[in-house]
Amino acid sequence: MSTNQATAGASAPDAKPATKPGGPSRIPAPRVLPEAMPFWEAAKDGRLLVKRCEDCGETHYYPRDICPHCMSASTEWLESKGLGMVYSFSTMGKEEARYTLAYVSLDEGVTMLTNLVDCDAAALSIGQRVKVVFKPSEGGYPVPMFAPA
Ligand SMILES: [Zn+2]
């Protein structure tokens, strides 16, 4: 619980948009809910976790204490291999400010709203295999994004 500042998100007086070429120009610190803390702690080690229900067996994302499929409170953490495929994507902005939002379906059965990075946006396609990469955020936990596998 030492990094609880990530929840607050406050104390960031810098409002200047710093643009860096190649990828999302700014990655704001993620808002970390207590029930998702293990997810973000694992992200620091480059590991991607999803939740699986011990009652119905379904996986879900974003991580919650209560299974969204059957409302069971018996959920466990499952380490994802970090591999999946592009379900849909949309590239926005131009030049250095260009970034690509995507839904990525993990092999473990969950779909994440994320960014596609480290790639040529023009060469992306639906169904393409991707793997997770963790990108540093501004003063918070690393954020899982995806690059061509
Ligand atoms: Zn369930």
C-alpha cells in the first residue's frame, strides 16, 4: 500500500502536454482501485493478471472482487501469457501525436480496451496476434499495452 498516491492522482500541477514521438504522447497514471491492486503490483514486474471465477470458471477484465458473470465472490488471480489478438482498433491523431486505441482479446478469454504501440499503424489488421508490453505512466504504475507478436 506504499504507492497509494496512484489512487489520488492529485499533486500533479504540470498541465503542459509534453509530446514525445512514437506512441501515446502521455500516459496518465492509472486510477487504482483496491480490488485491482494485485493487477498493478504485477504490472510492475511485467506480469499481466486477469481474474477467474472459481464458481463459473469465466475470466473477466477489468479485475473485480465479484464475478460479473454470476456474482460469485469467489474469484482468483490468473496470470495471462500476455498474448491475444486485435478485435478492433482505431488510429487517432497524426504525426508524432498518432496513437491507436484497440480492443484486444486475450487467449484467456477477456477483452481489454488498450493501446497498440511499437508498430506501424498502417500495417495493423483485425485478428493480428499481439503481445503485452508495459509502458511507464506519469508517476504511476506501468500500463499494459500491446505490440505485434
Ligand atoms: Zn462466476
